[in-house]
Amino acid sequence: MHFKLFEIHFDDPLYQEFLAEQEKAYARRGHQSMVRFGKGDPRVGADVLSCVAAVDDDGRLVGGVRIHHGVTGELPSEIHLRSPEVSAAVARARAQGLAVAELAGAWVAPHWRGRDLITLLMVAGIAAAEGRGATAILGSCSSRLTDTYALCGFRWRWELPLIDVPFPGITSYYALDGIRAFHNREPRLTRALQLVGRALTNSREHLAEDVLRDCARRLGIRLFELSLLSPES
């Protein structure tokens, strides 16, 4: 397995494959409408988009996450959650001179769920966002996924549960912190972000398997254990 990093162009066949696989993954819970933020939603404006994509040994895309580099438009969580508090937090951060990016649209193929691939993708996404100039990261997710993303350094605003308007019955939370705070969360995350950051200074478009294995080891996740390597196991 390796990770491929690329800027999004909507007519790129690789990105069209990314969207198709993401939509399949989201359809499992009826959330495929969320894919629209990666399809040129006009509210996202002229913001630069990039991706981190996981590619298996057979060359298939098996997971990924988008990076929204906020410039002129709204970020996906601002649009999706329709929360004045979230939009105000982003505005305050920008007023303080922070370059706010958001990791959004994370997905993994069904046969890779439960193997910590999403954790590795999110950590790579944070490092990639930082390498492209972001100084703060916005994120949001449903209560079902807060523990998973907390492992990647997100610290949720528990005092502000948000009703997920498009999906009644779901409660979501948001987080917005400076990237340096992610580096200071705990040693395992610090070491992993430093490793990926160094690797991306050598190659902005590729994270080789040896880097991913080392990152997984530092994070203490099981993605590359022998019992988990085969998608059919």
C-alpha cells in the first residue's frame, strides 16, 4: 500500500474514481449526498482542494480524505452543519491570521474498515495540510466517529452538540485548533506527524509503504499486522 497526494481537478480520471468509491462507501449509511462538497459545490467557492488517497498493492483506491484549503468560500462543516457557532469560530481564527483548512469526506472501502486505515489517512491529511500552508484545522463528525478522530488529535467541543440538519437524529461535534496543538497532543502523534511531514518534504505526491508502516508503528495501530493485510481475511 502507498498514499498518493494530488490537487483536485474535477475532470481528472483519478479523482473521478476517488469520488465514485467515496460515494459507494457513504451510501452504506445513506450519506452519499455529502460527496457534493468534493464535486464543485458553489458555496465552497474558489478554495483549493487536494486529496490523500490510499492505493492498495493491486492499484485500487481503498480510502481517502479531502483537504479543503480555505481561501474565499465556506468550508464543508460550515455549510453542512449550518451552525453560527462553527462559522463564527472559523471567522475568529481567520481574523487572528490563521490559515484554516478542513479535512473532510474521509472514507475507506468496506473491506478495509476496522483496520485503522482511517487513522493513518487523517494523520497524513493533517501533515499534508500543514505542508501546504495551513496553520489550523477544522473538523466535524457524528458522535459515532468522535473516538476514532480523537486518536488523530481532534478535540471536540463537547459543550456544543450540533443537530445534524440534513440527517435528523444524528448529533455532530466540531473541533478547530492550531496545527501546532496537534503536534503537542501526545508523543505518539507528535512522532507520527513529524515522520510524515519529513517524508512530504522529499515527495509532495507520494508516501511509500515503508513510511506508512513506520507511521503505523509510532501510532500503535494494527493496519500492517499480518492477520490484517489481506482484505479477504
